[in-house]
Amino acid sequence: MADPYETLGVARNASQDDIRKAYRKAAKETHPDLNPGKPEAEARFKVINAAYDVIGDPDKRKKYDAGEIDETGAERQPERHYYREYAEADPNFRYGPRSSQRRSQTGNFDYDVFSDLFGERGGGERFRMPPQDVRYSLDVDFLDAVNGARKTVHMPDGKTLDISIPAGIEDGKVLRLKGQGRPGSDGKPGDAYVEISVRPTARFTRDGFDISSILPVTLGEALNGATVRVDTVDGAVDVRVPKGAKDGTKLRLRGKGVPRGKDSGRGDQFVEIKIVPPVDVDEELARFMAEWETKHPQHPRGKRGE
């Protein structure tokens, strides 16, 4: 897979805002709905989303830049060193876990893990381990982040957590689950901190509490007006495309955005009209347009001399 910076056409020192703008531009150009019958555009769209999933997330971007994850977001396996390497460098080296060291009568080191963790320290004071906080990362779908959801997650240590995703949560936010960490020596558990990573979607983009989407329409629908189905985070609704709508016209759907919080209402959804040219243009349409433009001259590049 290609370098995500090269895929989105941004420099490695680009700001997160520049990366977001580059992603939106590339996503619009390759959106499957705007390129019907073009499998290469759909394939490119998937590559763009995969690249943005890595460097569009500030934390993942840091890990990628540091070489901790690869272009797919998978963790790189660190180079493993074996005790034999150290033994060859130092013939007096004896392999064992790093913990308390006791020198025996022979002058070698003996390692005692349990005495270090639970045994007595100097002065007879017994070691006490404090409660341990744990950190996890959780990927959630765009719609679950907007509308809220409950997730049962199986953690790497075998523990199962029931997590409530609050409606409107943003990418990178951290949830605190009290008492879900590891216990200390007194039996009291620490807390679990779950960082939320919101997966991007082809249908929507989020800007604060507002949501943007693209609505592909035919030339006829734009010229004559039409009622069409539009996807929202609550499901599809009927929207009226005004007669004579131009490419880039934005329709506002009030209250179809992201929840602002309890009893605080919601943002809006802005639907951008994208006029899709006819597929398989025939002679009849070409002749009609030529005759029509003869009677109605068009100046898309401005009049000469302007």
C-alpha cells in the first residue's frame, strides 16, 4: 500500500486541517455515486479512505511517523533481541527478568521475581502495588458516534467491557470507566480509559455539530426540479431539489446534524448538489445541445476580452 501522505497529496508536515481538506477534495472526485460505472474510481476511493484513516487521526499519525504502525494502521513488530546476543557480548551475563538481584557466594547474580514483587524491602517494609489504570482504543462507526450506541468489547486480557458510546462523541475523545482497571495489592481496581476512534464514511463528513453530504442529481432533475431521497444520520428523507439548481448548491436540513448535548438540540445537515453528466450521450442529445446553445450562447470561461 502506498504512503498515505503521497496518496492524499500532502506534505509530511501538513496540518491536520490541510489533510482533512485534501481528503474531502479527493473523496468528492472519486466518490462512487459521482462516477457510475467506473470501478477504478471506487478502488481509488477506498485507497483514499484507508490513507485518511491513518494520518487523519492525530494519534495514529504520530504512530505512523514514528514507525510504530504501517500504512494499513497495523502495528509493526518490534525487532526482537534474545539473551544469547547479550551473552555473546558479555560472557559474565546471566539471563533473567529484571528485578531484585542477590549476589550469591559464587559471585553470580540470582534473580528472584517474587521477592521483588511481594517480598520484604529494606527495613521490613512490604511492597504494595497501587491500583493500575489501563488504556484501550476502540474503533466506532460514524453513525454510532453521532447517534450513540452500546458496545460489548472483548479486551486483549480476556476481560469484557460494556461501553456506552454517548451521542455526538468526537474522534479522539477518551471515556473513563471507573473501577474497570487492574487491582492493586489491596484489591482495589484502577480505571479503564477508552480512546474513541471514529471511522470515516463515504456518505457524511462532520464539521463540529454540522454534517455535510453530497447529493448526485441528473441534469434533468437540476433543470426541472425534483423530489429525491437523501441519506441522513437518522435515515433517508425526501428533499425537494429546486428548479434550476446549480452544481454546488447547498440545501440545509435543520436538526439533522450532531446532538449538542442533553436538551441542547442538534446541528444541521448541508447537502451539496452535484450534477452528474449523462452517461452514454447519443447523437440526439448532442444535436439538441448544439442547437440550443446556438440560440442561447453560454460563456463558461467568460466573454473574450474579460
